[in-house]
Amino acid sequence: MHSKNKHQSKYDFHLLCEASPILGRYVFINQFGLETIDFADPEAVLALNEAILKKDYQVTWWQIPKDFLCPPIPGRADYIHEVGDLLKSSFDRLPTGGMIKVFDVGVGANCIYPIIGVAEYNWNFIGSDVEKGAILSAQKIVDNNHHLTSKVELRMQKNRKHIFQGLLTKDEIIDVTICNPPFHSSEKEAHSASQRKIKNLGLKNSQLNFGGVHHELWCEGGEQSFILNMIHESSLISHQCLWFTTLVSKKEHIVFFKNKLHFFNPKIVKIIEMNQGNKKSRILAWSFFDYLEHKKWGLKRWT
């Protein structure tokens, strides 16, 4: 994990239960004499996330509707810290505070990335989503946590075929975009992937412990189609954003995206590898500004 990630070691269930006593209902001693929860139980995972957010990220209230994605927080924190390093590479120091504006594509009902980004770096966020229920849930989280109300703005993307179009004004400037795209091309593919995960973890419960509704898990064409559309739309607002980034689930897709990016002529393309235990993922990042222009951007906006 990233060196700044708070979740380097095993979960301290004693401290987590102190932060959120409801978690205690799900904690038990396993065959090795260690405290744990049943990670195949969606309610237990939800309670764990709530406790982590209360203990580590200053969240006093966090709930999400049934079936919406309940994400693994350590991996989400890694992405935020890698984005911090990316911004630092543009200006030789890590920019923090309200001068940084992050656009979260698909903020979700859980509002996880803004929660972590505000707690760790005090950045400002715009969170978008195509699902009204997700926006309403994220807004409720923001409204019930006063430190988020002036830092997070939520916007509904009414056209499911678009990502940035229709959400940004022509003179609006953002510093970086983040995205956890729908990785799968169908419900069947998403279900098969979840079953492989359950088998690899040695879990018995076949239920999706992390949840996820349609638009969060799959879309027509899967991540290839989604990210290709993002690349195209990024070229239309190339002067309004310093860095575009997205998670890429499948390593074999990286070459495809790099080849497609070539036609839009970005000045910089980076692949950032991430490791969380046995799980490996990667961030695709691109910019339409060269490094000298990055310095000028930082001088103008971050000082």
C-alpha cells in the first residue's frame, strides 16, 4: 500500500468498536484466536466501513441504501494518495487545501473518495453520478457531516452516454479527475467475477458482500467502452483539467488505452501500479499539458 495509507496493518477491532459500537455485533474470535468479522456478510462489511470512517476520517454519520456499492476503504485510500503524488509531481510539493478541485466520476451512494480526500488533504470535490438514488444518498452523507458541506458538491449526470459533458461550464477549472469505472460488460460477467473473488477468499456465502447496483458494476462494453468515452470527452475539455485519471481493472487493457490515447495527443501519459495484499490494480493518468505548463498551472492555482 501507499506509505501514507492508514490501513497498513490488520484492523484494530477494539478501537473500531469504540468508534462504532454496532460493529461489536459482528466481531468474533476465529480459529486462530484473532478478532475478525465474516467478510461474506454484507451487514458486517457495512458496519466495518462505518467504523473505519468514524475512527479514521472524521465521519459522524454514514449510511448507504441497500444493494449500493460498499467499497473496500483501504484501496480507495490508496487511489487518493496516489493522486496526491501525481499532483506533487506537477509542482514538486503536495498541494493541499481548498485550492485543489477534484472531479469524482461516479461518486456513488457511499461518497467514499470525497470523504477520504477531504480528511487527508482538505481538497474540494465535485461528485457526479447517473443514478439519482446515489446522488441523494451521497448528499445525505454530506449534509450530515458538517466538515463536508462546504467541500463537496454533487451533480447529476442526466445523460448516461456522457461523462463530463453537461456538467462543467466552459470556464470551470478542475485539477484532477478520479474514476472507479464499471469494470464489467454485463450482469453475468459481474456475477462470475464476484464468484471468483469469493472462491479465492475461501468464503462460503455466495452473496455480494460489497453490493453494487447496475451502473456501479457493469455497462455496455465494460471498462474498455467507458474509459474510451472518458478519453474522448477529456479531449473536449483538455484546457480545463490538469490531470485525468481512472482505475483500470484489467492489465491487458492498458496497451489498448495507451494506443487510443495516442490519437488525442496528450503530452503526458502515466501508469501507476497499486498493490493491496494479493490484489493488483492500476491507475491510468494523462494530461494535455507538458511539464513546463504544469509548473505554470501550480504557480497560478496552488500558491
